Amino acid sequence: MKNGLVDATTPEGLEFVTFLNSLRSLHDDLKPIFQSEVEQYLQTVPLLPTQFMYVHDIRSGRFFHKGFDSCLGYELSDLTADFIVRFIHPADRSTYFTLSKALLSFVLGNAPYLAPFLTTFQMNYRVQKADGTYITILRQSTPFIINQQNEVVAHLSICTDISLVTTSSRINWHLAGPRSETFPQFLRDYLQRTQPLFSEREQDILRLVGQGLSSQEIGDRLFISVNTVNTHRKSLMKKANVNKTIDLIAHAREHGYM
């Protein structure tokens, strides 16, 4: 147990940490160039007791943080990618990792068109406090520092405890600002390039479920039995970690499958 968290090293968690490290390895000089600016910002920006924040310096891979003690109860000398992996609710990790990797890839690829605090990404998910309980947070992030070469070198995230206003465990997200209208297609393309959560046959069935077709109608359309369709539907719900068709459809839309 570290910082009150049970170790939960998973393949996708390790993959996420590796992804962040791969961004750092693109640079020869790993020293945070804008460290003084970041530290000054963290010292001066006010936070509510229900908020915490961190800045990811992409060049060095370092995380600068504030409010983890007052909001979550963690006394952290250093914030690491490993900690971020472990304090996210296990049921939310897969979606968080996928969206976060896609977002960072989108931001780095569109940096010349983005602007700090105009380009904003919002996502809700659950994290574990030091006392072992879980809360739902709204993470609002933005490219924080863009250098003269139009490269995003630091990314800011402000997180707010919203447990008192929502009990839903469904993850929702929204991107606003320049080029935001291109992100849904970017996400779909990104998912196609990476290993999909659902097989091709499951995606076929998922699209037909989204069109409102019954299992019998789907079976007729795909020339498979109703039993096979229902087996795939159960597999889809298990992979999406949902119990209702409406939640499965929402999950599919949120992740670019529809």
C-alpha cells in the first residue's frame, strides 16, 4: 500500500505510464524549462477545499501539484504518473486512459491552433481519497504553456469534487475551443488505430443495437442466430461495465463507436 492506495498495476495502467514516458523521451533535455512560471502560478491561484490541481510538464514528465492534501488527504512530496493510475477507480481506468491518451495526442498534434484556457477538456470520473473512500470529480484541463515553436510543453488540470451534485458513475466528457469540432472524428480514428475494446462483430451488433433493432432483427441482418446475438450483447455489456442497453449505447457514443 502506498499513500493509502492499494497497488493495482494493470497492463493498461502500465501502458498509460509508458505512453506518458514516451512523450518525455522525445526530448533530450529533461529539465522543466518553465518550472518557475508553473510554481508561481500554483502558489498564487486560489483553490476551494473541494479542489486540487496539477500541471504535467510534458518535456520532463514531472507533475507539479496543489490541493491533494486538503481535498483528498494525501501528503505527497512528488506526484507521479504511477500515483495517478492507482488512485482512479478501477472501473473508470480503461475509459480514462483511452480518453487521456487520445486527448494528449490531439493536443500535441494541433498545438498551433490551440490556446491556453480557450481549449478546455472536461471529464468526470471517480478517484480514491486517502481514507479509502471514492469521490466523483470533474477534471477540467487545458494546454497551459505553448512555446514559441507552437509546442504544448505543459498541461494544466483542475479537479473539483462533485460528489454532492451527482451520483452517476457514468463517465462523460466534452471538448471546447478551437478545433474541438474535429475531436470526435479524431477519437474514432484513434480508437481504430489502437486495440479496440470490442471485436469487429461486436461493433457490428453494437451499431445495430444503436439503431433500435431487436436481437431477432439483428440476427436476420447479420445471418446469425438470436442466441449468438444475445451472447454478443452480454459480452458488450460486460466489456463496457454496464447493465442496461441505454447505458451501453451511451458508452459507445462517448467512445466513438457510434
